Amino acid sequence: MKGDTRSLQVEGSAYERATELLRRSPEFTVLAALRQEPANSGTILSFSHGYNRYLEVQSSGRRDEVRLHYVAAGTATARVETFPFRLADGAWHRLALSVSGAQATLLVDCHPLYRRLIPPPDRNFSQPQLALWVGQRNSKHSLFKGTLQDVRLVSGPHGYLTQCPGLDSECPTCGQFALLQATVQELTSHIHDLSLKLLSAESRLSRLEQCDCQKSCYSNGTVHADGATWQSDCNRCSCVHGEITCRPVECERAECKNPVIHPGECCPTCLSKYLIMIVLTSISI
């Protein structure tokens, strides 16, 4: 890239894809292979309107700095994060500048050099008349001089792996952690709401149970209507509003000294009466 007049502006569907890519993900990486002329201060990639930067990566060969210009989320004020490093030395370098949530990381030639906490950049692209430029901020200013190749905008965590696949990617990024934290908070809120709804349902059910409703009872596979009574072994059971209550069968008092309970019976009887019954039964037969 030479000369003082050029216009490398990304327009149309390519611009729309780039902005949508940044809107969808809290993490993105600007990648480039470059050879910059000494003492040149030039822009590598810029979302801007005239002189106003929205999101820009710049290399200053005058101060030996890599700069991230951006508008912080929730503000309209432009900020700059400066990383001391000389890219403009006439040699080839691979640049990766990642923004993950509130963290910015600079890698040069696949070596992590800086990791900074910054206010998260705005990604709404609501400012009017924004344009995307490569190798310049606008048609006249901050022109990059040298060679730029493979300028990319990558969304998602560990975007530098596109350029440096051998680097570590096991540790979660700040963006991944923030997403996990937001998910946990959302789940906690849902659980809280469900708990409140469950308490409300239990309260309503408790009030309904106090109503005079017909509720059947289930016992040993048999359905008994509300208010029904039946005998189970030597117990007298009843169904009252869905609940089964059982009491022993009431027996008449046996008027003898040593009453006995015979097989198949629930109440005690006197032995003499039992024998008389057997005799009478035998005579009748």
C-alpha cells in the first residue's frame, strides 16, 4: 500500500456481515499479516465516520505503539488503549488483537504480549453513517504504508487460533465466563420464579381441599366413593374427603369368664355358647 490517495472501503453485504458478526458475539478478534514501513502511523482496520472512530486498530511507527480505539458501551465517548510495541520495522508480523467481554489481548507473531481490562466496546453500530475501512480511517487519513494481508474479523472465543492454531485454548475467555455467569443468573431467576409459582399453587390447593368436594378413596385396587364404609379384615373403614379412616370392629361384650375368638371371626364368644351352636348344627343336619 503506497500513495496518498486510495479508498479501501468495505461496502454493501460485506459491511452488513461484519457488523452483524460483532453484534452477535461479545468476543471478536482482528487478525492481519503485515509489513509496515518504518515511521509510518497507519490504520489496519477501522469502523469510522469521517474523523470519528467507532472501532479501530492502528499501528504507530512514530511512537512504536499498537492502539485500540473504541467507543465504550453505554457512552458516546471515544477511548484508546495503547500497547507499546514496534510493528513498523519493515519486517513481516502477524497481529491478533482480541476483545473478550472486558478484556483486550494483543498477540504478535503468536506471542501473547499484553492482556488488559477495558470497558467493553459498544457493538450496536447505532451511530449514523459508519463505514468500514481497511488500511485507512477514511479516504485521506491514517493511511497504512507497507503490505497488509489476510485482514480478518473473527467472532467468538479464541479467535487468534485462526492464525495460531498451536496456542492454548483450554482456559475459558472472559466472554465465555461472562456468558456462563449470565446463564447461571438467568437460571437462578427462573428457579426463583418457579418456587414462587409452586408456593402459590400449594396455597390454592390447600384452600380447595377445605371445600366440600366429592373425593374418592383408593384401597387395594378398589375405588370407594366419598362417604362409603366397608369392612377390611376386622376393621371398619370409611372414606371421608379422599382419606381412609379405619377402626376395629365393635364387638358385644362376651358374658363369660374366658371368651375365645374363633378362626374367621372378629369378636370373642363364650365357649359354651359356641358348643351349643355346634350341637344344634349337628342335630339339624
